[in-house]
Amino acid sequence: MSIIKGNKEYFKGVGKIKFEGKSSKNPLSYRYYDKNKYVLGKPMKDHFKFAIAYWHSFTNLGNDPFGIGTKYYPWLDSKDVKIRAYEKMDAAFEFISKLDLNYFCFHDFDLIDEADSLSESTKRLEDITDYCKIKINDSKIKPLWGTANLFSHPRYMNGAATNPDFEVVSYAGSQVKNAIDATIKLKGENYVFWGGREGYMTLLNTDMKKELDNLATFLHMAKDYGRANGFKGHFFIEPKPMEPSKHQYDFDAATVIGFLREYDLMNDFKLNIEVNHATLASHTFDHELQVAANANMLGSIDANRGDYQNGWDTDQFPNNIYEIVEALIIIIKSGGINGGGINFDAKTRRNSTDLNDLFHAHIGSIDLFARSLLIVEKIINDSEYSSLIKERYSSFHSGIGKEFSQNNLSLDDLYNHSLNSNGINQQSGKQEFFENLINRFI
């Protein structure tokens, strides 16, 4: 894929990022990510389907609750809404093509600023997606998923699909309709719902049952609209326990799966698991992945990390190789990511103000996943890891244990077996041994 430029080159002096091997000292190169290298039966790029987050990489200026933005992005200079959107898109496609990646993820109003009316916002979105479609046709870059921003505007202060005011729910539906249309138009592969305001601040003024019923009705409408208009991808829900709401209805993977089962949405929806959201829910990333995989609901990943001391949703770029190795063990064992990919829902730090910091952040994280995959390949192929897991549960592979697993026993059968058993032989879980085994390959 060639580098896609607009009328200006924004990332001057940076060519296409290439694989140079782990001995390379070039900071603008991949040391481990060799996209066409076959690992565990398929090319690296197909394991990951890396995507760039449009919002963090091209619109975030480093604002925080204590200060204004610190970053200067030349593609945001124009005072004209459309020109600014075009130039931002030029910068995005230049950046993504220089990283030699094929995907991005977007909210509707990442692409262009929201207008004061629904009709004008619709026109703006149609215009920028016309321009984006040209860029897509000139490249191999397209959306991994699209979504609607149903949390930033003041109208959504009490929620979107769960708002107590029908007029707000209706407006949210209109916005989702437009975002699904945009995703289909741009050949997006999936569509995501993240319910940042779908929850409550206090139960004193909340009819939770009504809000959950309304949320399910809303999701059915969105799913039906997408299918009726030719959308064949997955719908994802992204769990998060809190922030900005005190309690979000999509608290964690288990909660979302229970909700989807209760409201008959399992056939069309899967989960988009984010690292930082897992830790906010007091879970590990690999726990949330395993819960989703157990239900065949692991659809996609938002890759980042939080600050392990302050507990905020800091959206830092991932750099913990132990965390990613353990995550990839689960992903590979469960058959891989189902439909989605790995979106870097992460932002450079407020004091990282050079444009090239965007490259360093993404290159480092991409290499982290690639290196971790190579480690997992060795763990699976060259170690006793899998056989040790199998051995630990060997009592269920034959005899009465197998009968239990096949649901052929009663409580009376268990009682009679234990009554005549020779007793229980305590077996170590060997946690330290397993930890050392992983360390051998890292």
C-alpha cells in the first residue's frame, strides 16, 4: 500500500514504517511486527487487524480536568468546518498508511463537528463520508468499526437509550441510524455501542427496569435497521463499570452477556473488551477475555492500559508484556478474535507534544503485541503448558468424572461414590511453576 497524502504532508520526514528486525535501533521501524510472517497458522496481520482510534489520535489535544490542551495539530487550523474535517481526514490516512495498517475506528462526530440541528449534522456526515469513501477507494484502509457519540452532548447527561425523556431517546436513535449508514457506506466491518451515560448516578430517581427494557428495545431497533440495510458485520457492546456514570449497565463482560441473553440479542452481538475498563471493574484483562470467550462472545479488543495506582481510565498505550502474553494465550486458545481486531483506544500523554510521538506510541504497542504473539507460539508449541492444564483436569477425562461432565450422574451418585472412595489426594495448583513457565519464554 502506498502512502496516502492530501494537499499537505503533515508527518514530514516519516516514510512508511517497515519491519527491520529486533536488532534495529531505528525508532521508526517495527522490530517484531512482520505483518506477513506466519505464526500459528496465519499471518501476523490477520491475528491482530490493528486499528487507529480516530478520536484519540487526530482530535485529542491533551485537555484534562485541570487544564486546556497542550498539543498543536496543523490539520485542525481551518475555521471552516468542512475544510477542517477534510484536512483531519488527510492527516489520518497519511498516518495510517505510513504505519502500513489497514483499519481505523470512529465516532460519527470524530469525522466532522456536530451541527446545531439534526438535519445539518446529517448533511455534514454525508459530505465527509463522501470524501472518506474516495480515500478508502484509493487505499486499502477502512473502518474496523463505527459508532455514534451518545455521551458528549449535554442532551445525553441522563443517558441516551436509557434517558427518561423519549425525545432524547428518539434523537439518539436518529444519530445511531446515521452512524450505521456511515459505517455501511465506508465498508466498515462492525458497529460498536459504548454506554458511557447508559447507567445512573443515583437509584433514588431511577427506574432501572424501565431503562434496561428501553435499552434492549433500542438495540433491537438498531440491529434490525442495520440488517435491513445490508450490514452483515457484528454489533459489539463495550463493557465499562463506571466513569462518567456512577454505575453503567454494561458493567463487565458477565453483566453484558447476561443482559444479551435476557433480551434475546445473543445472535447479533458480541463484546469489545477494553483493558482499562477491565481493571476499572476490578478484573484483569485476561479475566474479561476468558468470560467473553467462554460464551463465544469475544468480538474485538480496545488495547490500552490504566494507571495501576490511581485507578482512572487513563487510556495509556499498552506496554506490559506479561499482560499481553497472558491475554493472547486466552485469545489463541479460544480460536482468535471473532470479527473485530485490536483498536488502540489510547492517547499520548499530555506532555507528549511532538507529532512523531503518535508514531512512537503506536509502533511500540504494535511491536508489543507482535512480540507477545511470538512468545505465545513458543509456549504453545515448545512447552508443557497445554499438557499441564489437561493433566490438572484429568479426573474428568474418564470413569465417573467423565460421567459427571456428561451430566449422567445425580447427587445420590456423588454421595455413593464419596462414601466408597479411598479419599481425596490433595493436588497442588502449581501457580508458581506456571508463572515461571511463562517467564522462561519472555
